[in-house]
Amino acid sequence: MTDLEAVTGWVEGYVRAWTGNDPAGIGELFAEDAAYYTAPFAEPWRGRDAIVAEWLAHKDAPGDWSFTWFPVTVGPDLSVVQGVTAYATVTYSNLWLIRLDTVGRCREFTEWWMEQT
């Protein structure tokens, strides 16, 4: 599997998990000891169980948003994805930093988001 295939599969899995809010689907995305940064300099959610719990505590309703994305750069250690998340009343530009392990689970995820005006 290429790095592009790995990151594409991971982002597609993320969108499925985002859509369904299924704890197992969320957990499958992340390594056991992963770190999820909800903002670049915030304390991360640490560990798969904490990531699942925090995700569900902050979940979006299915069908409440749309998301488009494309890879900016893809590598064996770090991939960067640019996206747009549109809700009914607000749209965000996103930049995601994704570090996958050798089996395609995320070991570190950072999201940068900015409201479009």
C-alpha cells in the first residue's frame, strides 16, 4: 500500500466514523497510545479510549455537515490534508496533520481549523 492509499483510507474511515459516531469505528482509526490534538497547542486527548470518549462528548449530528478534502503532502511519517467543513450556518477551513503507524492507525492527529468569513 502506498502512503497516499494509506492516508486516503484513513481519512475515508474518519469521515465514516464522523458520520456514524460508532465507538468501534472511531477506535479503529487510532493506535492504542495515540494523541489527538483538537488545536495545535492544546493538550491532546491521549490514548484510544480517551479519544473515543472525547469524540463522542463533542460529536456532530449525522447529516449536519459536509466535508471535502484533498492531500497537500503525503509521506511515510507525516501527511497533511486540507479540507472544508460546512455546517448550516458556518464553514471552516481545515488543515490536518496525520501521523500513521505501520498498520494504518493514527498515532498523532492535529487539526487546525479556521472559520471562513
